[in-house]
Amino acid sequence: IVTPGTLVDEKLLEGPESKYLLTIKEDAKNSSYGVCFVDTSTGEFNLAYWIDDAQRGLIKRNLSNPLMSPLTSEQFFDAQKTRDELCFEQYFHKPVFGSKPSTDKIMANWPEVVLYFNDNDLVMSALGGCISYLRELHLDKDLLSLKNFKKWDSLNQATSLLLD
């Protein structure tokens, strides 16, 4: 699978702008969203939680780019599966051969932003969507181990987001 959001070879990238892989988990009843997007060329993950109005104005404003190719819900890990995978795969912790560290010790190495959203099932499921897709491409370990996570506040961002 080759999409702008998963290209990492400089020769294949078109133009200087970043391309993003985006996953969104929606709670339609509460008009709230967990959002994860990653620039696979830099390994920068951005996580966000949005509460929208009944007309979905916030989500429409942030996702109005026609280049977006959303991942289907079947590809998402649910929130608990995401937490389990982060612990099991030890993306943020150097594995010690012969012994498995405790979950608390593993989580102590999680990036601050991941810990911040750990109790938010929508955001953790959106992160799980990115992880499961990146795993299919064999990019999950390379990108997650960089620990390059940011909390994205769409209301304070001065630039637009070009989506894959």
C-alpha cells in the first residue's frame, strides 16, 4: 500500500508539505472524537480530543480536505487493545532479554502526551487505528519508538492540515 501518508522515501514525496495518516474514533451520541494523525516522514504523532456541536462544524472545518482517505473501523484497535499493544510491544521501552518489566515500569516510559490521553478511550482507539495500520506496513516500531507525540489543539493552529 502506497499513499502520501505512508511514504517515507524522499524520492517519492511530492512537494515540501507534510502528508498525514489520520484516524478518528467517533462517539456520535456525544458528538465527540478521538483523533490521531501522524506525519510518517518525520514520525510526529498528534493526538486530540474534540467535542463538537450538533452540526459537526469543528470536524467539518478540520477535515475539509478532499485528499483524506480514512481508515475503516475494522482496522482500529479498541482503547484497551491499544494500551495492551503499547505494553506488549514495548515501543517506548528498550526490551530487556530474559525478563519482562512490569506494566507500570513500561508505562513510565510512555510519552507524556500518551499518558495524558491514556484514560480517554476515543483518543486511545484513534491511536490504535494508526498503530494497526502502521503495523501492516511494518512502520509501527520505527515510528512509535521515536516517542515524538504532541497534543494537537486545532483551535490554536495557524496552518491547515493536508490529509491523506
